[in-house]
Amino acid sequence: MSRIAIVVQRCHADVVGGSEALAWQYAQLLGERCDVEILTSCALDYRTWDNALPAGVETRDGVTIRRFESAWPRGRWFGDLHRRLLATYRDNAQRGVVEKVPWRPQLAEAFIRAQGPWCPGLIDHLAERHDDYAAIVFCTYLYPTTYYGMAAVPRAKRVLVPTLHDEPPAYLRVFARAARDTANVVWLTQAERELGRRLWHVEHGDVVGMAVASTPAAPERRDVPYLLYCGRIDEAKGCRELIDAFVRYRRDHRAPLDLVLTGSDHLGVPSRDDVQYLGYVDDARKAALMAGATAFVMPSPYESFSIVTLEAMAQGAPVIANGDCAVLAEHIARSGAGWTYRGRDEFVRRIGEAVAVDADARSELGARGRCYVESHYATANIARALSAAIGR
């Protein structure tokens, strides 16, 4: 039986993250046909990369997890480089420069190492033991576990799952060079593939996606209709814009409406009677909340797939999504299960449109969303496509 390695920056049942969830699902799908090892750090917190878990080997659900220590926590040096990167990106964007971050490779690679997790043992393991694996899958382009890990193994064994979205680090030319120098690339959506072609000039790869559960849940019953957001609550996910748009809608309309948020709060959810932060909820509660929501809202401009958006569609929730994100716009256009917006004024109007939908129209939107998920993201289909992509 072949052995496959999957490299990802974190792996633990308590970790909430899209690329981490994707890596774990791919490990389980591939584990039905081959031996799978996950190579990862000892970290739980992506903001510090502190070694919270012991180095070594453990087995979970039949998957071997091999952890390596981070040599240092993320420090002030990364913050300085990140601010410099953002300033260069903004300045060049304002001047209409297409090549927005023309950093030399040495500076770009210093940024990648400083970002962490920097795990020399993981890189050494790949360099010394790559013959043990038929293929090595690197999940998410951004971190040194992927960038330096790919450089440590033969090109013929490199499979990159970039989870790419349009963000400043993606414009570093070293990432484009690394993505082109792979045996294959696994894209999650056609929109992500088009972005890879535009930013990185990568022409090869397979659109595979991710399996999304579609078993319907009984909707949660609440006294007041509600909008729902699930995931990391922070500025980069558009959550401040979401809260501001909701507050504006409530200011201008008397009809009762709540905003319900679940996940980790890195923003500081305001204390209001009509804004309810539930923290972490289990999968069953999340599905019930989705099934009962007036609409699920995804305000993030940076998504390569958006698992929770598709989970909400599978539960029959109409979706309001940020149209500046090509992936979200693709999901809405192909499914016909909601609305996109651009800018705060249109965001507020979309909230009003979602609230005004009657029961029959909402049922029709929900049916479209479920059909879209079941047609494109069924587990058996994803497993076949993934195995074929790695086999190539």
C-alpha cells in the first residue's frame, strides 16, 4: 500500500481553520486507499506558534500525526515585516502597479520564516525521508512548512493545495515560482484556479474541492429572526463591516432582527441586545443554527473555498456573501442560493432583501443551495477526484 504525506501548519481536534480542516479531510479520504501521515507543528495558536503539544508521533482515527517543534515563536520581527509588506502593497496598488510586492527573494523568504511555524525538524524529515512517500501534499501556500518543505523534496512528489486568495502575501514572487515548480496543484474552485493563473501564471492543476456534509438538521427555533455568521471573528474576515452593516440596518428598520455569531472572537463583539455571541458550538448546534437562519452571512473578501458557506447552503440557508471575493461570487452565481454585495450600502440593502423573503421563496433558495452542494461536493466525488489528482 502506498504511503502519502500531508504537510500542514497545525493539526488537532481543537484547531479551527479552513486549511487545517481540509488537510484532515484529505487525510481521511486518502486513508481509505493508502497509508497517510500528517506532518505538522506542535502549535495550536497561529498567532504565536508556541509549542503547545509534544513532539513525536500519535495516531488519530487511523491517521499517523508526526509533530515537530517550532524553533521560535512568532516575534516582533514578523510584525515589522508584515507592516512593510502591507505598506508596499497599498502604495503600489494606489499607483496601479500590477506587480504589487516586488521584494527580492531574500527578503520574501525572511518574511516566510518569520511568519512561522519554523520547524527545522520537519524540513529535515522531508529531505531525509521523502523516499518513504509516493507523494507529499502541501496544504496552504502561505507558511514555511509548505514553502521550505516543497524545496526539500523532488519536484515529482510535490502536490500543492494552495488555498489561494487575493491577499498581499500572494503577490510575493517566490510563491509564484514555488507553485509553478510542482508536479500538480489541487484547486478548490474554478475561481481559485483563475486567480492562480492571474497572480502566479500557474497553468496546471485539477479543481477538486472539498466534501461538504449535506444531511439536513432540524432548524433552531428562536423568538427573533436572525442572521448568522460562523468562523473566526476578526477584521480580515470582514466581521467589522458585518456588524456595522447590521447596526445600520437595525437603526433604519423597526422589524426585529438579531445577529448571531459563533467561533473565536478576535475583534471584540459589541455588547448589544440584538447581537449574540455564542462562542464555540458543536457541529449539531451549528447545523441547527444554519437551518433556522433568515440568512447566513459571509463578509470575508479572502476565501479560497469557504466551507461554512457551503455548509449553510446544505442546511437550506440563503447566503449573503461579499462579492469582492471571486470564490464566494462563484458559489452564489452557480447555486442561485443568495445574494452578493459590494460596499456597505449594498450590504445593508441585501440584509433587507433577505428579511423580506417569504417562506416559499426562502424554501426555493434553500433547495437551490442544497442541490448545488450535493451535486458538486459529495464525499464520493471528492475522494475520486482527489485520488486522481494525486495519482497524476
